[in-house]
Amino acid sequence: MIYLMSLSKISKLSIAALTFVTPLASATVVEFTTSHGNFKVNLHDEATPETVSNFLKYVTDGDYNNTIIHRTVDNFIIQGGGAKFEGSLPPTWIETRPTIKNEPVYSNVLGTIAMAKIGRQENSATSQWYINLADNSAGSAQLDIQNGGFTVFGEIIENGMTTIDAIAAVPRCDINSNNNSSIEGPFSALPMPDYSVDDCANKSVPGVDNFVTIVSVDITDSSVNSADSLSPVKNTSLPVTPPVTPEPPKSSSGGGSIAWFGLAFAALVSMRRFLKK
């Protein structure tokens, strides 16, 4: 038998134990420490739970530490979370976990962070993320509908875009093995500070200082859902299919029986009214 006890009778030790086992809210604010300054991201842990959980797994395991920003495109995005510099070119891709389900709830507007994916594979995100340098929801980018929509899972807060803009302004180098290829390679827009045009052309051996490095990503607020203070823009560009109400199977005999039962019931009611007069 289960008994209910009033709160006044619960000991302080019991309250402490209950507090300990109560799950805390998912981390909602992380801080990126980079070679070009720091910035904070407020995560949408409730609206995009699978994406945030996946991202935080990479964070808590230290997988993003000492990775680099491996792609920037003017007025479009900066991209990271996938590669490291380990002393030679090209950079090395980090190990990734299984892909996750797409959660295109919010819009790819300026100052949002979203998961990168493989082309034409809607549910292919793993570790790589990008930050929108402009409103990429529609227009020529159409990131809200392209490839099933890209999952925005957080927003840059405070003065973080100052750091993001500084990273976006770093000169780029195309270090692909075949620069004459018409196909854009993974490191065709690699930001490389203090790496000259001649260095890029000759593929001179760079140092750590020639990359925009993500030194670490750390959780700074895991006790409250600070996403409540945000006003994210909803992604309303994806087509929505209205739900279909299932119809019962049609049966001539069943329908006929119900119809005759209804007529008989109506006749019985009329007869009772007649007899009462």
C-alpha cells in the first residue's frame, strides 16, 4: 500500500535526496573560447532536444576542443566542428557519432547556429555546425527549406557577433589538392590568419597560429532554461501536410443494420408518446 505524506513531515534529508534525483534542465548556454575572441550561444534545448543533446555530447567529451573554423563565406556562414590541424595540410577530420534526426523548428536568420549536413540527406547531421552571418532563411540560400530545412538549435547572445564577424573577416586560402577543379572542396574557403597569398599558393607548412582555433566549448549555464528569454523566429517555410482523419470501413450489411435499428428506435419513441396521450 502506498501512503501520502505531507511536506511538513518530510525530513530535510529526504528533501535533499529528492533534489538530487530530480533531473536538471539541459544545459542552455555554452561559451566558445577561440583564438579570435569568445562568444556565447543560448541553446534551444526544449524545441530541438535531439540536436542539443547530440551537440552537448561533443561538448562534454571535449571533441570540439582545438578544432578549427574550416570554412567561411562572406555574408553567408562560418562553419566548424569538424576538423583539426595536426601539423600538416589538409586538416584532419574528427571522429563523429551516428547521424541525428532533423529538427527544423526555427529559422536560419542572422546570429543563429545550426547543424551542417550532407547534400540531399535530410537526417545526416553529426558534429559540424555553422553560424549564419545573414538572414539565410529564404532568398538565394533558402536554408529553411533546402535539404528538408537546416536545424537551428541556438542563438548567439550578448556581444558574440563581434567575435563572429572578426572570424568572418579572416583571409581565406583554398588548399584543395586540385585548385582547378570546378567542384568546391571541403577546404576551399579555409580562413588562415597571417598566411600570405604566396604561402597559400605554395602550400607552405602552416603553424597553429595560422588557423582560427576553437580552444574549447564549455557549459556556462546548466541550471535553468535560459532559452525562455529568447524570441526565436519560427521556420514557416516548410510545407505542412494536414492530418487525415481515418474513416471507418464501409460495409453494406453493417450500414443497413444501423439504418434499420435507427428507424425502429424512432418508431418505438413515437408509439410511447402516442400511448401516453
